[in-house]
Amino acid sequence: MDSGFDFDVIRRSIPYLFKEGMWFTVRLTVLSMTGGIVFGTILAMMRLSHFKAVSMIAGAYVNLMRSIPLVLVIFWFFFLVPYIGAWVTGADRPIAVGAFYSALITFTMFEAAYYCEIMRAGIQSVARGQVWSGYALGLNYWQTMGHIVLPQAFRNMVPVLLTQTIILFQDTSLVYVISATDFLGASAKIANRDYRLVEMYSFAAVVYFVISFSLSLLVKRLQAKIAVIR
């Protein structure tokens, strides 16, 4: 067997890696980001609530998720979601959820804890006078948050939210442990099939680096633009 670096195995694998693996990774990242921001915003508003019980529940959830390794959460949800689904629907046997939807639920709920803290900081960065102005206009708490506070908080937190999304993109590679065919999983399958571990894992590392570094530069430019607007 040739011991040199085989670029041809990478060239032959590119269609499969990007059509199957990267498509899985991008879908999981975008959907988890969307769900995580929505759920995280709700958690942030709960944490800032004047009702102590509501605030404590949200705080307990955030602290729990941030104290457990993500890989363990992936395993738990992968094996438990089918049984939870059967319990909710009253089915006689576990419901087949699949690796993608199990991973989507996992990342949405896990990342929501981090997006929550980002959004909480963003909400608290808005001047308190803005809230009182909303109340003076006759808006209630939810209307004030939706029309005045949250738009400003999102603008302030966009760079940090995107940075967390880059981390999320990298973390999606952990679905490899449940045999999901994300970009790393697709690379691993080809590496094991063709006995080209160095080539495939090196290529996967380069792709992750290029995408993450490019997005980081984009975040820096956006951050500078927002600073100018302020």
C-alpha cells in the first residue's frame, strides 16, 4: 500500500463529503441556532422575571445544561427521546426519531442555555429608561420587550451570537458518536473504508478551520460596523 499522502482520495470524496456530510452539518447548525436563540431568549426573559419561581426554574435549567458535557447530552437524548416520544404519544414501543432529529433536539436545548446568557446580557445592556419609556407609552411588559428592548438587545449581541454559532458549528462534529453522517462522520467513513485516515482527517480539519476562520473574520467586521453605528 502506498504510504504517501493521497490527494486523489480527497478529490474523489468531495461530492459525498459536501452533499451528504456538510449538508447535514449546515442544516443542523442553522436549525439548532434558530431554535436555540428562540428558546434562549425565552429563558433569558424568564431569568429576568420578577417572579422568583420562574427565574429559579430558568436558572436551574441553564446551570444544568452548562455543567454537563455535550457528548453526554447527545447520548442521553439519542437513547431517551424515542422513549419520551412513546410516553407522550401513548405508543406501545419507542418511536424511531433518527440521528438528525435527536441531534437537533439536543443541540437546540443545549445551546439555548448559552444563548440565554448572551441574550440576558444583551437585555441588561439596554438602558433601563427604555423600559420605562415603553411603560409610559402604555405598553405592557411583553410589548415593551418585543418592540423596544429585544430589537436593541439583538443588535448589541449579534457578534456574540454569531461567535457562539461558530462554536455550535464545530460542536456538531460530536454527532459522530451516534454514527450520524455529518461532515466529520462522512470523512471517517471514507477514511476507514479506504484506510486513508491521515488524508481524510487532515482534510476535515482544514475545512473546519477555513469555514470557522472565515466566519470569525466576518464577525469582527460586523462588530466593527456595529461599533461605528453606536
